[in-house]
Amino acid sequence: MSAPIQYRRNEALRTIRPGYAGNKLIGREFCNGEALFEPKLSTVLRWQLTANPQKEEKMRDTWAPSVVPCAEAFFSTEDMLVWLGHACFLLRIGA
């Protein structure tokens, strides 16, 4: 039997989306769906050993965003959204 679904959220932080329950947890693990994704070893091996039709295309794609030094974003009072990488952003709403 799996653990019940719970939601975790920091009440001290303002949430943009009204009624947002928080990040979904099953037991002590965050998840996106209704169940934790726990692949079998056979699934992982299949991913690694099966040909990837986009492999060549991915190897040719060398684009990467330019790195722009922006340490001042941490000290500025101006409104801004800074992409820190992957799915991490800094949202600054000026005072």
C-alpha cells in the first residue's frame, strides 16, 4: 500500500496561483502524477540500449544560451525575472 498524497508549501512565501495546494508528495518523495515513477532495472536498460532516433540531431545541436553575469540581480530593487538554469528562476519584484 502506498503512502497517501500530501502537499507541501511554504506559507511564508506568496503564491501567484490562487488556491495552489503546494508541491505533491507521496510519503517523503515529490511527484508529478498520481503515483511515484519507479522504473524497473529492465526499463532503464531498455532506455540505454535502444537506439534513439534523435541521437544524431542532438549531437549536431550545439546551441547554448550565453552566460550573462548578473550578480546585481540579487541586490537590485527593479522588477526582473532571471533564468538561473534548467527550471530555476529568480523573480524580483521591486519595492
